[in-house]
Amino acid sequence: MNGRERVLKALELEEPDRVPLTEVDVEVPLMEDVLGKTFPAATSLQTQVLADRRLEEKRTEFKVKFCRKVGFDLLILDLSAPEGWVPKTLPGDLMVDLWGRVLRLDRKAKAWVPYSTVFKVPEDVEAFQTPDPEANGWTLSMELGVRMVDGEVAVAGFIRDPFALAWEMLTPMKFVLWMYRERRFLEGLLEKLTKFNVKVVKRLGEVGVDFVVSGGDYCEERGPMAPVWFFRDMVFPRLAKQVEAAHSRGLSFVKHTDGNIMPMLDDLARLVDGLHSLDPSAGVDIGQVKAKYGDRLVLMGNVAVDSLARKSMVEVVEETRRCVEKASPGGGHILSSSNSWAGGAKLANCLAMVEAGKKYGVYPKTSSAIEKR
């Protein structure tokens, strides 16, 4: 089987020849170390920061080469900037993005990250014009990626969850304050962002991606970032609309969130087709999730990013083996870290995780492969 065939089997909750491998994101310096080349432009899975089509093509080509070199079965690509967009730059390596977020350039990581916001009061947000989802260019990187991999590996389209986008647009302090004091306004913003995503997701079905990954956290280590009632009232009905849009185009929908998702796991299991990252650092046991939801959910994860940064290669291999043992039997598992290759991850540990996945993730009986360690 090739990589795409493995991923498609996993999406169908079936067993391929071995567990598929991927990462939702990889820090630029790690990609550069693997390829021995310089990445062409700062990147981000948080937002669309490139308006230069020539650089966009080079960036996508770089990611495809990295994917092939490491041996990933799945390439996850974010949206491009729409045609005609010109970023507003500010002193101090700052940029105002399409969503009114002020981003800061992390020169070491070569990535743009949320820093602050242009919005001061609810009226500022209400006057904000949501970008046009019908504009040309949004899907450029995905179109390029699909063409470049030529069916050898799967390609997923990455979108930003409305809750996470609103959280970053307003900043956490304003979001929580207005959640209680300006509920009507906040609901209107979430609805705008959802309508944008629904239209974009439908477009993804036309460019050849294999499924959708929705990024942006709902939880942190202690639990949900907002009360569960808020998610049930304001977030999950809108998540359902995005899932429906994906299904209408024949695409599965996988939701990413870090943190302790256990208080909302039942809700999510009823809505989405898969979950990433099943964060072990927040107490999420992928084996327990597999036992309860393995017949309906694709599980992506969950070697701890802390382990990739701090532990030895031997410990990472053992953790990967345990992850495969818990999550891979029966199919429906895509092996990855519990977030991304970032935050000081050791390249040797990351590559050890990949090789351990290939060694212990062999089907049809992963348990047999594990016993041969």
C-alpha cells in the first residue's frame, strides 16, 4: 500500500498494511534540518500569511519533500491567502492578519503566532468584514499539494475552528468577559465565522483533499476553556454545520483539540468522524477512548510532545509502542504526536517515533509485531 491508501483505510475504520503516520504541523527548523535546505518563507497554521504565489508554491513543495523524506503517509496543508490580499505590517515584527489578529514573527521558529488584536469594543468586531470565502486563492496550497504528491500520500485540508478563531481575535480576556456580558454579539461572531468555514469546506471537496482537519483548541490541561454549557449552546451546533458541509462533499471531518477533552468527549463523538490529539499530558488515555469509541471515531495521536522534547530515544520508542498497542488494533488509528513537532522537540526523538511506528504498527496483527520487539 502507499500512504494515501493507508490513510483512506484508516478513515474507513479498517486495517491497512500498517498504521499511517503524520504530523499536523512541523516546526520549520526541524524541516530544514531534515532536508538540509532553507525554508522559503515564515509559516503558520494559525492564519493565512502568504500573498506571494511564487513563495507559496515553494513553501508547499518544501513540505511535500519533507513529507516524503520522513516517510509520512499524510500531508496536512492550511488555507492560502486570497488573491489581492496585502498584509498590514507593523513595527517590531508584527502583522495584522485577515481576521484582525495582530501576529508576531517568531524568528527562531520562522512562524507567525497570535500576539494581540485590533478589536477594542464589540462595535469594532461588528463592523469587521469577514473575508470572502468565494475569493480566488484560498485553496491554492492544497491544490498544489494534491498535484505534487500525485496520489502517493493523502492530503488533508486544515481549517481554523470558529471558537478558536474568535478566542484569538478577541483575546482570551475579552472572549470570556463578552461571553457573559455580550452573548448576542459573541454568538453573531461565531455565526459569521461558521458561515465562512461552511463555504470553504465545500470548496475543499472540489480540490481533491481526502478529508478535513479543524484546528484550534477547545480545552487546556484542566478541562474546557469555557463552560461545557457554552460549547453545547454556542459551539457544537455550529461544529455540526461544518461537519455536514464536509459530508456533503464526501469528506470526513477530524477535530483537533489539545487538553482534557473528557468532559465533552461524548458530545464530540456524536458530531465528528475523528479526533486529534488525545492529549496524554492532560490525562487523556487513547486506549480508553479506543475502547469506547473505536467503532465510530478515527483516532490521531498521541505520543506526548513533552516526551519528544525531554525524554530519551529509548523512552520515545517505548511510548510509541504502547500507543500503537492501545490504539491501532482493528484500524482507525493514524499515529502522530499529541500536537506537532514543535516547542523544542528533538529531531532524533521525532524520527525515532516514525521508525517505531513503522516497526510496531504492522497489520493485520499489530500485537504480533509488538511481541517481536
